[in-house]
Amino acid sequence: MKLRVRVDHKTYSALKEVEGEYREVLEDAINYGLSNETTSFTRIKAGIYKTEREKYKDLPSHFIYTACEDASERLDSFEKLKRRGRAYTEKPSVRKVTVHLDDHLWKFSLDTISISTKRSRILISPTFPKIFWRYYNKGWSIASEARFRLMKGNVVEFYVIFKRDVKPYEPKGFIPVDLNENSVSVLINSKPLLLETNTKITLGYEYRRKLTTTGKPTKDREVRRKLKRLRERDKKVDVRRKLAKLIVKEAFESRSAIVLEDLPGRTPEHMMKDVKDKQLRLRIYRSAFSSMKNAIIEKAREFGVPVLLVNPSHTSTVCPVHGTKIVYRPDGGDAPRVGVCGKGKERWHRDVVALYNLARRAGDVSPVPLGSKESHDPPTLSGWLRAKSLHSIMNEHKMIEMKV
Ligand SMILES: [Zn+2]
């Protein structure tokens, strides 16, 4: 978050001095990284610290650290650009400098922010915008790293970063999440729930990109136009993030850990019928799977919800109690939903087995097979997008069931 402060001339020139030397250290650090072919902060710092310390004797030493970090970040993104063929210069150019600060170089208080300079600390007193208070009063804390940038007319732009102050907890239960082509299923208090999505949402952009490109390699322009339209739709509603939030919130409120497959182990045979090549099909599925997975992991980190990644092999074909094979006898349809355990003869619903196996591999020991006459499918929900929580969806569903 940006705070703009107008300061007096003395303060401004103290910061200007720091900025000048920081820029020089930054340039040296970038050059060192380039000539030693490294983007690593540690290596850059080890390489230049001594000489820079000699050169800028009264610059607080932590500015050398932060400049090295800055250099490492710039080199990293330059590498990425280069790989994509988007780098138009020989080396990352240092035009604008935003001075990075760590916890030694600045102190925050609501009255004044103090910043280390060459001779002493200077103080600035920003007025905080409304949005600042919104975060500040809602339990967010200010990160130890900050930045400033000098503008014309004695104006300092000071950047503070807010972060959620959450520690991961000891989980009291597990919420396994199984990602499928047209749904995401979760298990909450032994109740399975299928959240209907569609391919676009679960598997996302990568999936469609491959679909659109395979088969039509020559019609380049048409493909590109299609992709553009899809991407625009993607931006409008980030459904994947919404879904991740619902799941993470549920886990957070019940103090549960989320259990995910480490990588999809089941070759999605029934999926992607339009892609003929088996290898390609698996690759598409994997990369797409990870974008949904990453959305969940990111959200979980924000809430401090632990995420456990477990071995995904045979999750839908092995009995969660006995570890033996489940036999799905053909019961009329070509894809029977209910199977029988080879050892205990208890019955399992296909959509639920994977969830129990995920939970079990995370350390949970309470799989519940179907009753002897039960065969109902887990509730499938399509209207979750507007829901406030998974719990409210489940309650609503119960009401509908009762009416029927
Ligand atoms: Zn069994």
C-alpha cells in the first residue's frame, strides 16, 4: 500500500543520499550476478558485500543486503523475460529505483515512520488513507519489509505491505479434496459433497489451450481468437479462486487440514475424450490439475490452514478399510457407481472412496462404507458459486431432501 508524504528538504536530501548509494550497490550486484551467472541472493551477497562495505562506509550495512535482494529479484524476472523472448536489453536496466528496507532499516508507528539514513534516522509522518485503516483494524499486520521511492517536489512514496498474521494450527480433522474433470468433491464430517463445475473451471485454461490447439494446427488465427475470448472470460470471474476459498474457509472454521493428491495418479481415462494422444492427455491434466491445486494451497496459506499432500496412486480402486481391490460390478450402466470390497464385502460409492483414501493417507481412520441397501450418489451441487459457505450449501441441500 502506497503512502505519499511530503517532507522537508533536509529529510529529502538524506533519503536522496541513501537512494544514490543504494542504486550503485544495486548496479554492482546486478553486474556481479550477470558475470557469475547467478540470481541467488546469498551468492551475490557473498560476492560483493566486503567491497561494497568498504566503498560505502557510512551507509547502514543492511542497505547492502536489501540491494542484493533487489538485484536477485530483478535478475530473476529478467531471466524469465529472456526465456519468453521479451527481453529487449542485454541486461536488466536500472532506471527507477525503489529502495528496499528490512526490519533493521525502518520502524513503524502510527505517529511516525523512521528510516535509517547515512548519519541518523529520519522521521516521516504520513496521513493514512481509509483503506489503510480497513486493513490495520482488521487484524492484518504490517510486514517487516517496506520500500520507498523519491518523487519530484520533496515527495516520498512509502510502501507498506500488509500480511495476515496467521499461524498454521494443529488440525483436528481432515477435509480431503478430490479434483475431477467436471466436479470437485470434498468430504466434510463424513459427508461427501460434489461441487459441480465444468471442465473450464476445474481444469482451466491450460486444458482448453491444448484442446483448441490440438487438431487445428494450421488455423492459427482462429485458434488465437478463441483463446483470447476464453482468457477474457477467465478474468471476469475467477471461479477457481472462489471454489478454493469456500473449501479453505470450511477447513479454517472446523480447524481441519486439507488433503490433496500430490499429483493426479489416476490416468484420467474418462476424461478428455477429444485428445487422442494418451501422453498428451496426461500432461494436460497434470498441468491443469496443479493450477486448481495451487489456488487451494495459496488460499490455505493466507488462512493458515495446513495442507497435506498425499500419494495419489489407486485412490479410487482400493478399499479404504482393507486395502484390497474394490470390484465395481456392472449394474446395467457402463460405469457402475457402487463397488464391493473384495475382502470385507462392504459396499463403497466410487466418488467417495477416493476421498476416504486421501483422508486415510493423511492419517485419518474413520472411513464409513455404504449401508447394505444404500446406493445413493453424493449430492451434486451446481449453485455453489453464490454460496457463502459449504455449510450453508449442505444445510440447504438437506432441506430440499427433506421436502422430497
Ligand atoms: Zn474393505
